[in-house]
Amino acid sequence: MTEIRVPTLGESVTEATIGRWFKKAGDAVAVDEPLVELETDKVTIEVPAPSAGTLGEIVAKDGETVAVGALLGQITDGAAKAAPKEAAKASGVAPETTTGRPDLKTDGTKPINAGPEEVKPKPQTAEAKPLPADTPQAPSVRRLSAENGIDAATVPGSGKDGRVTKGDMLAAIEKAASAPTPVDQPAAAVQVRSPSPADDAAREERVKMTRLRQTIARRLKDVQNTAAMLTTFNEVDMSHIMALRAQYKEVFEKRHHSKLGFMGFFVRACVQALKDIPAANAEIDGTDLIYKNYYHIGVAVGTDKGLVVPVVRDCDHKSIAQIEKSIADFGKRARDGQLKIDEMQGGTFTITNGGIYGSLMSTPILNAPQSGILGMHKIQERPVAIGGKVEIRPMMYLALSYDHRVIDGKDAVTFLVRVKESLEDPTRLVLDL
């Protein structure tokens, strides 16, 4: 029998939520076949089967929160068999308590991180012991505490040695919800909408936000609350870049086995500008400014589960072909949910391209703790004055959002001018000018 456990999820990531199981108990599985999808604060990953056999009991159900190393399920050798719970139910005999279940108590009671429908909070008694300060809390308890603003240390625990269980937290949350709210008490930080009329409510669909979407929402709001964010604009004539692409795209693809897009040019143009304006490649650390003499450029990629930002490292040492290959690979793996945590960390500056969706103008939000983000937009033919004459040129608006605590307005404008100059005269990128 082989155990399926939560793998290491990356730096600072200690728990995940079960997104969905691709198999059900009793199904045959092959080695490395995706079994279950885990959602973390930063990315969605798939856990492959460590061995071939039959999927036995599924311990962690959809929607449950699990810690790194937690047991998800088991694979047994041989032909497909009925799941242990289903077999026990059919025979009328309760299943045995296994000692290999870290989330089951020795007396066979329900797991601490079971879903709300499985938990029946024990009645509070005078003998309930307070949780010792140095006793770690279960992931489900920490999650409920954070989501509902209730300190687990104030909740009487009914578990072993006074440990607070998920049932205890649910009971405390229900009690707090039913308690009257004093008039002078400030409103809760969680945004709650007023009920819809019955006719409208019947046509609404309520879907729980994924961990990734919750994290995106929280981080973007934190940026607005923390940074002194401002956006400056410019426009670039894309004639020369487009002519260059048209002339060399077939040769480029045959030589490098990758399509020649615009992002390679923009990344290199930003690196040149970051070298001229070091503040745009810096971040605040307390009362210090950290100037980074390396250029790790994050490239925003939209997926059906939200925006992710893989990082192309050391772009000052990469050719346009190498950058294009990296971006193409990141984009494919992002849409397939195959990005690794460390591939989305350590960026010093970010580029986001709303133009692929038709955006003509936008004000991108900073990717904390970075101090700058460049927004690309749709290329649109517009009349412009060239040498005293009106000509139709393919133009793109550029937007630089920046943290005014780090970057002065003059430097922000200069940064965009440098990007514009490099793109309108691509020779600058080749000659490192």
C-alpha cells in the first residue's frame, strides 16, 4: 500500500486546499497519473500517483485544507476494489481505525480538518482546558481563525490537552454570529453584501473563491493601501518593431524553434531603462531602499483561474530569442497549471500586456514589493504628425505605474521615454545603447 501525501509546496507555503480529485475510490491508476488538484495561495498544482494500483480510501475531500505532508489517500496493489468506507457500509460493519492516519484520533473520531457537515461540536464543559501557547494549531483552525477574525487562543478547546478543534471554532463562530453587535463596534473587515430580493436570489450562483483568487484580491488591495501608487503614460510608434518581425519571423522561428513576438523587445527595452533608472528596480525594506543590480522580469500571464506572474531571470544576460523561449514555456505551463512556486518569486519588475485582450489604456497595479510595472496595450493605427505631415502609424499606449515613495515623477517619465526610444529604434537594443 502506498500513501499519497501533500508534497512540499515551496517557500512560505504551508498548506493547500483540495481543488478536486480526478479519480474516485476504486479506480485504477497508473504511475505519475494526475490524481488530485491542490490550490495554494500562489499556484494550482497536480499531485501525481506515486505508484500504479487502485485508489483506495480518499482521506482529504474536495474543499478541505491540508498541511504539507498530510495524508491525502492511499493506493493499493491489484485490481480495482470498492472503497473501504463503501465496503464497510455495504457489510454493515464499521471500518477499522488505521494508525497511519495523522488526522484521525486514536479513538476513531472524525478528522480535525473534516468538512463542516461532518463535524458535530462537542458541548463545552467546565473541564475544557485552555490550549497551551506553544501547541501548534491545526491548519483548519488557523484558516477559520483568519477568515472570521476569531482568535483561537480565546476558544475553549475540547480536544486532547485542551487543543482547539475545528468543531470548537465552528461553534465559536456560530456563537459570535448570533451575538448582538454593539452600536459603537466598528464594522467587520470582511465585505458582506445585503441579501438580494427573492426573485433575484433564485437566479444567482454563489461560488467560493479559490485560494489563488483570494490571494490576488488581498495582495492587490494591500498594494493600494500601502504604496503611494501613481501612473504615467506615453505612446510608442511600433512601425520599426513590426517591420522587423515581418522581415525575420520565419527565419527566427526556424533557427530558434520559437515565435518572434513583442515581449522579447519589451523586456530588453525595460532592462535598458532599468539600468538608467535604478530606482525602478528597487524596493523598500523598512527604512532602507534595496537597489537590485540584477534584472528578473515578471511577465503577467492570464489563466482561467487568475493572473500569475512567472519570472524570467537575468534578462540582461539573455538574448531576445532566449527571452521569447522562456516566456512561451512559462505561458504554456501556466495555462496547464504546471508552474512551480520558485518560478514566480524574486521578480524585480513586471510587464503586463492587456493589449492581447483588446485594452487600449489601463493603469496596472503594482506587483508588491516591486516599485514599478509596465502596461502594454493594443496596437492601433492612428494619425500622427511626422515631419510636419500627418501619417497613419501603428501606435501603442504605454503605462508605467510606480511607487512614488521610491520613484520620483521625473524618473518615471524618463523611464518611459527610454523604453519608447528603444522600441522605436530597435538598433539600440542590439548595440546596448
